[in-house]
Amino acid sequence: MTTTHDFDDSNNQDYDNNIALIYDYVEKSIDILRANLSEVTNNLRLLAAAEVTYIHFFLSDLPSPSFADMIRENIELLPCYSCFVFKTFAYTFSITSITICLWKGYNKESIPLVITPENLLSEAEKGTITQYKQSIIINIWKYTIEDLNKFLQIRAKSLRQAVIILTLSMVCAVLNIIIHFVFYP
């Protein structure tokens, strides 16, 4: 025959097992978020490096007279000015994209400890082991997972912005080339 005491112990054991399972799940979530954050950060850094290469090997060779040549030689042809403007926009967009990559890719924002030792001690004094485990899970969610999600969203948004701005740079560079070859065959 099952007594009330045995039933409470069984429920308590199940609850403790569930809390342990939830804790494991939260730990895995943190690992996944950190891996995703690391991947996005690496992509920002790789994009910045690719853009520096893009500037060095492609933008620097775009056809257009320099601003000093246009003034000195009194060039009044619209294609010359258009090539110059598109080349300038291409550089500006590319440099802006690199700045975004570097600012967000190398910006080390601190993520707090999962739970501060003071919080652990204060929660340990309050109640049972189950309550303590609940407190740990709540604090992990509150202080770590939310912060990791926030950092991941910020960096992912920055990566999207950098790619869009790089695309604008490439469009300007292609327009520069098209104008040059159409008007200067």
C-alpha cells in the first residue's frame, strides 16, 4: 500500500529529475547560442577581410580620372564625372561596410557570469534544493540566454547591413565600369 509520504517522495523525485533535465536543456541552449554568436562574429571578420581585398584589387583599378585631373584639364564630360562619383560611392560604401564589420565583429561586450556567487549564496539560504535549482535556471535564463540572444541579434543585423552596403558598393563599381566602356570604347 502506498502511503502519502511515499507519493510525495515520488512526485518530488520526478520534479527534481525534471528540473535536472531543464537545467541540461538550458546549458545546451547556452552552448548553441555561443556557437552561433561565434559563427556570426567570424563571418563579420571574414567579410571585413574580403572587403579589404576587394578594395585593394578591384576598386583601386576602377576607371575614372582623379578629381585633380578633372579640374586641371577642365573635363566637362558627364561620363568622367559619373565614373568619378560611382567610384567614390563604391569606396564610401565599402569603407562603411568594413567599419560595421570591425565595430561589431571586434567589439567585445561582456556577457555576465551565468549566476553571480552572491546570488547563488542568497538563493541557497532561502529554501530547498528544488527551489535552489529553480532559481539557478531562472537566473541562467535571465542573465545569460537573454544577453546572448541580444548580442546574436545585434551582430546578425550588423552582418546583414554590411552585406547590403557591400552590395551597393559593388553596384556602384559595376555602373562605373559600364559607363566607362560605353562612353570610352
